[in-house]
Amino acid sequence: MTIHQILQTYWGFSSFRSLQEEVIQSVLDGRDTLALMPTGGGKSVCFQVPALLKPGICIVVSPLIALMKDQVENLKSKGIKAIAIISGMGKREVDIALDNCIYGDIKFLYLSPERLLSDLVRERIRHMKVNLIAVDEAHCIAQWGYDFRPPYMHIADLREIHPDIPVLALTATATADVAQDIQKQLRFKTDNIFRKSFERKNLGYVVVSEENKLGKLLSIARKIAGSGIIYVRNRRQTQEIARQLGLQGISADYYHAGIDTPSRTQKQLRWKQGLTRIMVATNAFGMGIDKPDVRFVIHLDLPESLEAYYQEAGRAGRDEKKAFAILLFNASDEHLLLKRFEESFPTVEEIKQVYHALGNYFQLAIGAGEGLSLEFDIAEFCARFQLEAIKTINALKFLERDEYIVLSETVFLPSRVQFVCGHEALYHFQVEQPAYDQFIKTLLRSYGGIFDQYVAIKESDLAKRTGLSRPEVISTLQKLQGFQLLQYIPQTDKPHIEWIKARVDFSHLFINGRHIAERQQVTKTQLECLLGYVKKPVCRSLQLLRYFDDHDSRKCGVCDVCLDEKRARKHEIIATEISREIFDLLSSRRMLLSDLITSLSVGDEAMKLAVVRELIDAGKLKSDADWYFL
């Protein structure tokens, strides 16, 4: 098959989007490749198509569990075999998945970068027939990027295992410095960048200085028809803003990471299907969202950086029809942003305190814990040890940077079951324990491959099929596990902490203070650029494009700054025409003001009067009581 036949067969498209074909061909030529493509530019096709063309498996490294799961399900729906190894999976589960990648016909293995810290995973990858290494959200590897993720530094270890396999790095947001850093960290053999313009001609960027944000928000929602996203800073706001919209008869729902995954999936589906018009959300909403007809994205609070803003705002207008990215801003926002910046950088001493509180929270002895992955409730942790939430989250990030722990995002994993005994042993058990016979038969009929790998189950479905209650199903599975016939892993929906190293005592805990200072400077620069964007009367699109080193771009003509300039120019032209008419009318006579205004053919009354006042103030026009003359 050709790449065009693969695109037609699996995606139903007859031609590639801009830059996709060039990136795919570069990969097929065996070249390390960096693709800079804006949000919604079709990055995943760039590694999925060449991987399907070549024999072997493609390893995809991505930091976003939700996005990995979404892409795996999409590939499976096309009949393409793909799996994801994510936090929360048991050791045996991971072992079976990796075996299937070595000995089976899996085409795509999705991994979080944290998994590459595992010797087991790296060793098993050594035995795979790898055809491509794809690195999604590649800006996370750049130490000067806005979302640096320390485990990304280990992706280059794959190059030592498979030195002749090309690497494709993909990102929607990278400055020139970040692009160079990505290639350096991934050990590109030669520089090779494909850059699609970050310009979004159909997207009107607007910054509104507004104290009454809710009132303005309601006005926008009524004025702009169609689907929208409203981004807010915290979870409480999502619920309140959605409620306020609902009270005004505007269909809205709310979304944040604290909602259980099945509910989030349902909310997202209703919004994508158009059953909900507006989603009010934290930045947890968006990655993997591919709704083309979003007409507006509104930020009620300042984002953390221009990179983050470009990503989130870019979810509007993917169908290339007119859409708006609106940022509501007032003086208090700047104060809150700077305060948040100060709270985001804990001292070395504070980081050490969080580390030891973490050890006590999990009751780990010094020297214990290496390789453990444990459910983690950060709100409970902060409350128990009286820690400030923002500083604690950032302390955990710095502990990640120094490779003591890894904090995963919230991940939903369904319940899983696998028989660990042989068929013959199971048959003997059914004969000896007939009370379990019907339940076991239902399991075997309902789930294929249950002897070979963990299969996802729903206890509620089993309850309907067996006539048992859900608690009885869970109890039966636990009893069968007690008989060592099967392994049963209940569903989970919580973040995890993984201990990369065994817990060390205070004297052996090294925190890289220099790195903290460097990150602080990077973040400060990003904040300055963000504040410049909202304050400078310069074309919004032009500011964003220059930030991403696109210096050949022109003014967009559709942002609030450009429209203001157009209005000012139009006003100036009309004012000039009014002045010319006034001079013509008064060149040979005096006129009453009312007659003068009526005789002017351009402009409205307010503008005509304003020009008259300007000419009098400039001494170009004179008045004597009611009469006006030159």
C-alpha cells in the first residue's frame, strides 16, 4: 500500500493536509524529524501513516494519559491493534502487554515518558521490532519550554537501544530556542524541522478590559452563535459560571479533573454532540478535543503562558470558519498572576519537607518504596500535613525533576480480570465447587482471551448476566482470587505517585537549587510576554506569531487591535472629508451652526459637531454668537 492508500483506507481522506505528506516522507526516508504544527493540524497522522506502511511497531511517547487512551480507542475502531501502558496498571498487566508487543501483531505502543525510567520496559523494548519512535508534545523535553517534564529526558535512551530507528518529534508550540533544544535532547543526527505557520486567519483574537466579567461573558454568549468553551482558573468557578449561564437560558455544563472519569466522558460526549452548547472548564479540558465547529473560546482568567493560551484558544474554529478567542482581563488579574508566580517556587527546604511528608503519608521506611505506584489524594495530603496546595504541587514537580518520584495525572482504569490457572485446573475446581460453576462459565462466555491477558470487565454487566448484585459479583471475584484461580484488579480513578528511588533520609536528599532558579527565570520571562500580549496595542496575532519566531507575518486585520486601527483610520478619513466640506461651504459666506451641520454630507451629527469643535480649538474656524465663518 502507498501512504495515500493508507490514508484513504483508514481515515477516508483522499489527500493530506498541509505539511503532513512532507513530514511522512521525511520519516520514511529514515530521517529524524521535528514537526511544528498548530493545534488541530493533524499531527497524529504524521506518525500513524508511516508506521502502518512499515513492518514492526511504532512506540509513541505522550505525557497525556487521556490523549493516549483516546488515540488507542480510535486506532482500535479502525481495526488497528494498539495498546497503552499507563500508571495504575499492575506489574503482571504491564508484562503481558509488553509480551504482546514482542510476540504479537501490535502496531502501536503508547507509553508515558515515566515508563522509560523502568529497566523492565527498556529491556523489553530492546526485543521489539521498532519501526518508528514518535514523541508527542515534544516541547516537554525542552528545559526552556513552558511545560518541561523531566522524564522526557530519558526518551533518548531509546536511541541507544534502537540507534537506526528514526525519531519523529511533534508539538504545536515551540519557540526557536525550544525547537533547537528538542533536537539536541533527542540526539537528532541532523537538524530537520518542518514548520507550519502558526497563523490562524479565521480566528479573531480579542482582549477585553472588563471589571464585570460575568456580564460581558453573557453578552458574548448571546451575541456569538454556536458552540463554545469558557476557561476558568479553579474548579469552583466551573460549576458557578455554568450555573449562571443556565439561569440565563444558555445550555452549559462544567468540567474539571476532580470529576470521576465516566462523568467527564459523558459531559464531553454531550458537548461534542451539540447537546450542551458551552463547556465551562479548567485547563483539564481540551487535550484530544477535536470538535471542529467551536465558534468561541473565552478565558475568564489569564493563562499561565502564551504557549498555553495559543493551545487553548486554538480549539476554536478548526473547521476554518470564522471564530473568536476572547480573553477578559482586568488589573486584579495581573496581581493574582504575579502572586501565583511567587507561590510557584518553593525553597529547597520546603521541597525537602514535602518529600519527607510524602514518605510519612505512605508510611515508607528509609530505603523502601522503589518501584511502588500508589494512589495519591493531594487534597488529603495537604490537609493532613498543613501544606499550601500550589507550593506542594510545584515541590512535587521539582522532586520529579530530580527523579525521586513521578506524579501521574488522574487516570481511570476499568476493572480487569485474568485467569492465572490452566484450563484443566479450572475445570477440576468447577467440578469440586459447583456453586461457582455458573459464574465461571459466564466469565468465560463474556470475555475472550481472559487466559492470555487482563480483560476489562464491568461488574454491573456481570451482575445482570449472573443474576447477582454488584457487591456479590465483587465478593465472588475476590473469593476466586483467594483460590488463586484469577487476578482481579478493581477500577481506579485517582492520581498516582510512583517512587523512582527508595526513600532516602534528609542528609542524602539532594535538590537541584540551580534548576529551580533557572525555571523561575523562564517562567518570569513567559509572564512578561503574556502581560505584554494583553497590554500592548499591537496586533494580537502578530504578537503570538513573533513569539513563536514567525517574523515574516503581517497584521491579521481581524483582532481587536486591528479593528480599532481600522475604525481610527475610517474616522480620520471621514473627519478629513467633513473638514474639507466645511471649508468649501464657508469659503464665501457665514452659516448658522444648524444649517452648517445639515449641509454636511458625510458623518453622523456627533462626528460633525466634534470636527467643528476641533477646527475652532485649532483656530481654523471662528464663530460669532450663532454664526460660523473662516
